[in-house]
Amino acid sequence: RHLTEVREESAWPVRCALALLFAGLTGLSAQLAFSLPFTPVPVTAQVLVALVAGGFLGRYLGPASQVLYVALGFLGVPWFAATAGNPWFSVGGAGVVLGASGGYLLGLIVASGVVGWLLDRRVHERRFVPILGVLLVGVAVIYAMGALQFQAVLHTPWTTTLSEAVVPFFPGDVLKAVVGAGILSAVISVGFPSSGGEPGVVRTVSLRDLGRRSPSSGRSGSCPPATVAGRS
């Protein structure tokens, strides 16, 4: 089965925990940051996590994870990336979201949703190149929202906006999209060998199946047995 089926069959607590996990991973990736001397926008690994969140969690939970990240940072959790003016400590607060680099944070939300929506539509797509194309669309969304807010806050000419807020980050973000496409193409379907089954048979399991009790526990409302599918 495709990852979409596995995800949709998982219990809501599991899905919410995954959204919270990816919010935390985004915050952690913000600590892998450095500043460039000519722009207030830091270089971080957040783009990679947001793109993978969209592909892994889908069009709803993917952006929800990024909403959690941005909202908690807005409320003061100090997990936004350090900036040129504050290079040693992570920051939080409304000023970051509303500042020159805040559009990139908001872009993480929209890009994650766009990536999730496009990959959910191409539900059986497992190839690297089409997934990479989708992730590059997500990168373009982040740039569009980031550049718009950068220009609106600093009132820079568009040539300056592009040279300070887009062009320097493009090679690195393309590399992040390549890495993200490799990750997603590897895990976009989840399969487990069946125990004691026929050779060449794969037992596909949902995330909820992994944590359920055995039938002997007598728990009511247990998950249905996992599907057993032949593999050619």
C-alpha cells in the first residue's frame, strides 16, 4: 500500500504526535543555521524538514506541523534561527514572524501544504524525479512568500530583494530538495515481511498496527488485521 493509505488508517493520536514531532524537528533544524553578512535571512535546514513533512504527513498534517512550529515560536518559544544581529542564541516572538525573514516561516506552512496536496494527488508516485519536481515547487512557494515580506518590511527594490533574499539560498535549497526527494522516494510506501508467510509476500502495516495490543488482550475496538498482498 501507499503511504497515504497507511497514514489515513493510523489513529488520530498517532497522527497528531507525528505533527508535533515534525514541528519539533523543524525547530531543531533551525538550530543548524548560519548568517550571511549581507542579508537578515539566515541559512537553515528548515526547508528540508518542511518539505519532507508535507510529503510524509500529507496536505493536512504537513502544514499543521509547521503551523505548530510557527505559532509556538510566535508565542515565545525560542526555536527560530539565530540572526546576524543575534548570532549566538535562538530566538522567538512575534517580531521574528512579522519581520523581514518572517515570510519564509509562513512559507514553510504553505509549501508543506502544497507538497502534501500534490503528492497526495499523485498517490502512487514513488519515483525520485517527479517527487523532486514537487519539492522544487515547494521551494518556489517559500521564496515567493519570503521575498514578498522581505520587500514589504525593508522597502528594498526587487533587484535587491532577489539578490539578498533569493539567489544566495537557491543552490542550498535545491540540494535540500534533492535530499528530501531521496528520503520520500525511499519511505513513501511502508512494507514489512510477513511472519511465517510465503516467500515474496509483503505484509503492509499501518502506524496504528505497530502499537496495537495482541488479540488475546481482549481490548475492544482493536484495529482490523493488516492486509497481506502478493508481491511479484
